[in-house]
Amino acid sequence: MKRWLSVLVVFSCIIALFGCENGTIKGRVYFNAQVLEVNKGYIKVRCVETFNSGISVDEEFSVTTDVVSNSEVPELNVDDNIRVVFNGEIMESYPIQLGTIYAIYLLDENGEVLPNN
């Protein structure tokens, strides 16, 4: 019985490790950006850190503020630093367009995510 429990624990750990990618849940990637423009329904941003997103630093594009998470999008202003979490889909267009946006978070001065209320 102990052997099967050990095997199950090891197997669970392996699945957890392969299901994660760069510290995020597989299928959800993110990047940090600076807000350049705030409009109704979308924001224009410039990517400042790519992490696992595949977006180039200094790339400028629009991001919808219609997110699928339960948390609200914080009130955003020009020059705010934010983190955008999305499904990893990047349309082949110019400027780029992203797939499903899961969440948008404000960042503090250290680049840490501030919780959305």
C-alpha cells in the first residue's frame, strides 16, 4: 500500500511539473507593459518585460479591457505599469492582437502585482 501511495505522489508531482511553464499555469502567459493610452473598452500598451509571452520588448499594441476573470480591471491611467495575463494566442497581424485576456493587474514600483479588488 505504501509503495502505491509513493508512486501516486511521484506521478502527481511529475504531472504538476509538466503542467507548469515558467511559473504559470500552462495555457496562460503574461507580460508586463506600460499604459500609453486609456480608451473605453481597450488600452494601448508598450511591452516592457516579455516573460513567457513571445511579445517583443517595446512592441506597442492595444489590449481589450474585457477580461474573463472574476476580478475587475483596476482603474488605469497613462504611465501605469501593468501585467496582462492571456491565453498565449497572438494573431499574425500588425499591430499584434491577443487572444483571450484573463486578467489585467496593476504593478507596484517593484514590479509586483497588486491584487484587484
